[in-house]
Amino acid sequence: MDGRSLPREATSTTALILASFFAVLAPHSVRAATPPGEQIFESSDCATCHAIDHKVVGPALQDIAKKFAGQNDAAPTLADAIKNGHVGTWGQIPMPPDPTLTDAQIQQVVAWILTLK
């Protein structure tokens, strides 16, 4: 060895340590890139009846965003529907209120939904 290169074992060990380090961090990096409103949506009861891109029981979130695009009262209207429940905009199947979400969480979810148009 000439002092300018590492022994093969050290290089392999370093590579293994770096690979392990990035494997542990990868899920956190992906999670950090997910908008807070989407994180709240995914961990709430909302995902039981709604999906981003297709109708489940309730309309797709993308359809909600399109319907309310450009409306000045979109955010407060959607926040009220989440907080207090609603029926009529999308037919006669009622959307129950979600008492588990705080007002701040509801605002984050609504802001995220409105970006999906």
C-alpha cells in the first residue's frame, strides 16, 4: 500500500456504513417532501371516503379542487364542510364532520386540496 489509497476492507466498510445511513434517512426525506396537508389527510379518517384521483364514497380530491378553483370562499367553505359535515354539493350522501382534526389541521388539508386542481 502506498499511503494514498485505503485498504479494500476500509472502502467496503465505508460503503456499507454510507448505504445504511442513507437507507435510514430515505423514508424521512420522502416524508419531508410530502405536504403537511397531505400527511394529515393520509393519517385521518378522510382517506376512508376520499382518494386524490378517483371517487370512493365521496368525490376525488382533484374534483373538489377543480370545482372550487377560483372561488374566493373555497377555503372557508371546504373547512366548514370538514369541521361540521355537509350534504348536497356532491349528491345526497352526507359527509360526516371530523371532530378529530384541529382548525389548523383542517386549514392545512384544505390548502393542500386546493393545489390539486
